Amino acid sequence: MELHSLIDDVKRGDIDATSRAVEFVSAESFGMWHNRARAKLCRHFKNNPPSEGAIKQMIDAIAGRLIDGRFSEQFKDQLSMAIRLDPDRMTGAVTVASCSDKDYIRRYADWLRRALDSSTIRPSGG
């Protein structure tokens, strides 16, 4: 998959490309430029959300990455999109991640909690 053209096609509103991009954001793939491409796609989806089902798929993957510690550079772009699109789900994920025995997961959980607290979008429970 050519990631540059996928991102361009998503930005043009191509529905097939959007479906492939959602799969890509949700997938556990590693390769040159993969995290950068995920970050770009998440910044786009943050302001141009796909369908509810696609949002759920991506948020579930991102929450799982946070909880399990399967993330690397530019993960905050994924988290920022997740905060905007599903703050309730991310509030639940941060609660679990905050109890991790791994320092780096707790650091991201702390960042996420501050971001959720300062977000203009409030979870329905608070």
C-alpha cells in the first residue's frame, strides 16, 4: 500500500481509501513511515470523522495500544483523535493504563488524563 497516495485519497473523500485507512490505523503494522502515516490520518480523522463503526474500530485499537504499551513515536496524534471522537472510551482506557506496572504506560496515561481534563469535550460522566 502506498501510504502517501492513501492519505491524499482520504483527504479527497475517497470512501474506499477511507476504509483502507481505518484498517491501517487499526492494524499492528510496523514499517518505514507507518507511525507517521497513522499520525497524519488521525489528524485528518480528528476533524473529519469516518462512520461510527470505523471510529469504534480505531478507538478500540488505540485504547488497546495504550493499555498494552504497544506504541511508539507520534502516538499522541492517535490519542488526540481518540479523545475528540470517544472521550468516554478513552476515560476508561486511561483508568486501566494508570494502574500499569510499566512506567512508560503510566506516563502516557497521565498525559491522556490531563488532555481529557482540559478537553472542551467532556465525557458524559463528568
